[in-house]
Amino acid sequence: MTLTIPALRARSARRRRRRPLAVSLAVAFLILLTVAGLLAPVLAPHSPDATSLLNSLLPPGAGEHWLGTDSTGRDVLSRIMYGARLSLLAPLGVVLLSGVLGIAIGLLAARAGGWADAVISRGMDIVFAFPSLLLAMLVVAVTGPGLTAPICALAVSYTPFVGRVVRSVAIQEGARPYMESYRVMGFGVLWVTLRHLLPNVMPVLIAQSALAFGYALVDLASLSYLGLGVRPPDADWGSMISQARSAILQGEPWSGLLPGLVVLLTVVSVNVLGEHIGGSIAGKREGS
Amino acid sequence: MRVLAKKTPARREAPDGGAGDRRDALGVSGLSLTLGTGVPLLADVTVRVGRGETVGLVGESGSGKSLTARTALGMLPRGARATGEVTVADVDVLAAGRRRLRELRRTRASMIFQDPRASINPVRRIGDYLTEGLRARGVPARAVAGRALELLDQVGIRDPGGALRCFPHEFSGGMLQRVVIAGALSTEPELLLADEPTTALDVTTQAEVIALLKDMQRAHGTGMLFVTHDLDLAAAICDRVYVMYAGRIVEESTGSGLFGAPAHPYTRALLEASPSVHGDRVAIRAIAGRPRSLADSPTGCSFRDRCPLAGDDCAETVPAHRPHGQSLAACLRPGQVTP
């Protein structure tokens, strides 16, 4: 008695399926930003710190400053490019740190159950209830400005964000029969958790991390805006917006609007991409 | 069916033909299980599966069939306490430590579940499933891929190489159950616990899977505990059948005797409640009342409140198993049922 596998054809068909335009655009934009940040010293038309009071607050398209200049005459395009380094890396750090912490705590709570779960969950609720910006500001107040402290503080306050989702998915997934079937095959709890439970938690985690990336970017920009993050003259999108305050009041909004637009587009792109990755991993298991 | 009379000699055929001293694949005696909250789940369950024997465990949902099978591998519900004796291939399961249990599950006893789709991690390929199991069971890394192919071939899957690269969702339920069976029998275990292995499959696939199971079992001399609520199936393939009700074994009978001469009123009632394609048309009779769990069953015989034959004496003690025809029935009036 033999059986054939009709599935092989279906699979190659799926490979040809095109990804949505929005995802392609998002990926393109993020690649563009990454390249711009990495190659800023080569690509940037001007030095990000070169001031020129004669050329201050130029609108976009004016002469050799494609995106105009800010109130001290620094080239906005160059500053956005250099700023991409910190503005992308710092939220990435937050996401990775909070992801690792959240996975560990969430899985522990889900697998331990009972009072350990209760203690961990209430602990997460408490951290969750504490405003992340406030925590970051407190930490900065203690350690002085700089990026390391706010990254760690934000990572801690984002941990419950990840941990709660991981916990709930892990509980749900851990109750499925295949968990038991691997135990019955003689695998230990830790092995099954890391090798079989964790991969099944990943789709949700990736989608969640993309959201967290957006929040972290905005939070870090807010900290910079408040003057607590990046120290001037280092470029960073948040601090660019912050420094454009007075210019905006003078009716010259470009030097603030453009970095703001970049923040917006980045957050949207990351969300679109995260959603897509999460969705396609989930789709694979549902058999679409 | 192109199934393996593989190189391994069937273990049950001891070279000296010795019968008496063969240890059982599974021996459960006097097993009682209580949750941490004091809710009883199983009481005084005794089940024996010899080498190469197929033993059925039938009963309604919630009667404790699966629980009994799981206990054989030491998979107790959280916080449950078990008393009695459970031995699988000479390992005292209830006393065994974690390491010993894992060793047992890895090499000597396997379990297959109702829904194969639910019992394989959906995000891993079939090949990963098999090789992971094989590696854990001590097959050297070099030999793993070949062995996996061999196993798939044995359970009748064409193009095993392609199958290894497939994801579970690309397989039908029946094929997936074959994969699971291949994995479960890869170590030639002494005991195979089959927890309703065909319930999720359609009837023709069911027949094929059963045939495959029996063939594999014959080839390896594996003892099989077949948990099901399909009475016809149990009677057809099992050497002996245990009937469970409310966490207790109420009847033990031979496979054929189950239909021929049911001794316990519950068994009789179950048979009357299931339709048959043979013989005259008979009205199907439901059993009055609702199934009880052990926790809320009456004193004495658990089936007392639904039994047409029950008398005052049934309330006094839980009836002992007494022989009746080919059966052992836990009833004071075995075989007195008038249809």
C-alpha cells in the first residue's frame, strides 16, 4: 500500500505567490535607511555638524541642501542619515533586550504555573503600569544623559509587553497534544519548551516586537526631544525635532517635519513588516 | 501491504519457546489515582498486557481510559497521587525517577494519540520529527537519515525522501498517523499505547492504519494497549478487552466474548446502545441517566443508579471481579441481563 504526496506541487505554487506591495515598500524603505545610516560618511552630502548661520532654515530643494537646513544651518539630509544610526540601533537594542527578558519570563511563568506564575504575572502588571518614559527619565536622572541607560530602562519597561504575550501563547500552545507527545517520546521539559514551544510562540513575538520597535523609537525620540537621550551635537531624529521647536514657531517647519516624517515612516514600515512575518509564519502552520 | 518482516526477530518468540516466565509488557494492578484536591479519578484499576498481545480498553468518554494509558508512562495530571503498581517492561513506573522515566519513554514504550495532526509540532518538517526522535533514542547521527527513510518506507509512504521534506499540514490525517506510527515503533518498543489512534480518521483510512499497526506489532512482538470507544473495533482486533466505567474496570473479557456473552450489565447496555449492520433491525437503546465520574458515582457499584438489575445489595460494597463465562465481571448478577 503506497500513497503519493500531492502537496509538493502546492508548495511550489505557494513560493511563487507575490508578497503585498506595502511589504515590499516597507522593506525597501528600511533597507534604504539602513544603507543610508551605514554609509553616511560616504553618502552624506555635508558634514552633519557643520553649521552655517548664513544658510539657516533653508527650505527643501534650496541649492545644495536638498532637504534644507536647520536653525543653525546644518544640512537636514545629512543629519537624518547620521541620525539613522542611533535612531535605528537604539530601538533595536530595546527590542532585543526586552525580547530576551520577556521570553525567559513568559516561558517560565507559563511552564511553572501555580504560584510562580501568579507572582511573575503580578510583577509584570506592576512594571506594565509604570509609565515607560517616566522610568527612563528616572534612570537618566540618576545616571546622566546618554543612550545606554534609557535603552536598559525602556527594555525593562517593555518586558511585560512581550512577557505577557509569550506567557499567554505559551500556555495555549503548551496545552496542545503535541507537547505531550514529545514528552511521551522521552524528551525533557526544557527541551520541549525551547525546541518546540518557543518556535510556535515566535510569530506572535515577532509581530509584537515590531510594535515594540515602533514604540521604542518614538519613546527614545521623545527622550531626545526632552534633551535626556542623545547628547548634542550627535544627530538623532528625536533631538532634530526637538531643536526645530523654535523654528516651527517661526513658521519654518521643515527642519522638524522631515525627521518627524522619517520617524513615522519607519514605525509604519516596521509594523507592516512585522505583521507580514508573523502572518506568514502563522500561515505556514495553518496550512494556507 | 509491503510491511517489514524486518531483521529483528520478534521478541516474544523466546528461543526456548518458554512461556511461563515471559514478563508482561504492561502490568497495572490496584492502581488508584487521586487529584491533589482529593478528587478520585481511578480506583483499583488492574490491566495486564502480555508481550505481543493486543488488549483493548473501552469505555465512555471520561471513564478513565486515557488516564490509565498515560499513567503507564508516568504522565500523571499535575499534583495527582497514584497508589498501586504500574510496571512497564520491568520498570516500576510509579517509583521511577525522572531520568528512568525518560529512558523508558524513549526506548521501551511508545504512545500514539488520537489526532496525528495535533501530535506533531506543526512548524517542523516530517523529517525533523522522525530524526529528532531517532537521535534521542540513540541512533548515531550518520545513520539517522537512512533509518528515517526506511521507517517511512515500512509504513507504506511512497517517495519517503520527498515526504521527509514536507510539513505536517501537507499530509493527510491517515498519512500523518503512519508517520507517527513509524516514529513510535522505531525503537521496537515492548509496549505501544494507542490512545484512540483511529478516531480522527475516516473509516477506510482507519482500516489501513489498523492493519498497519497489527502488522508492525506482529513483526516486533510489541504488546499493545488499544484505547478506544469503538466496541466493534476492539472486539475485532483485541485478544482481550477491558471495559471501564467511572474510573473502574467493570469487565475483562476475550475479544470475541465481548459481543458473544457480555457479562456486566454495563457492557450489555453499551452493546445495545450501538447500532449494528448485522442481523435484524433492533431499536437502539440508550442507557438511562448520564455517565458518572468516579468522584460523583454512588457507593458500592458505580453503575448502580443506571443499572436495570440493581438491588439493595449493590450499594453495600464495590463488587469484586468474578468469573462468568469467558469474562471476569465486577457485578453481583453477571449475565442475568434480559435483553
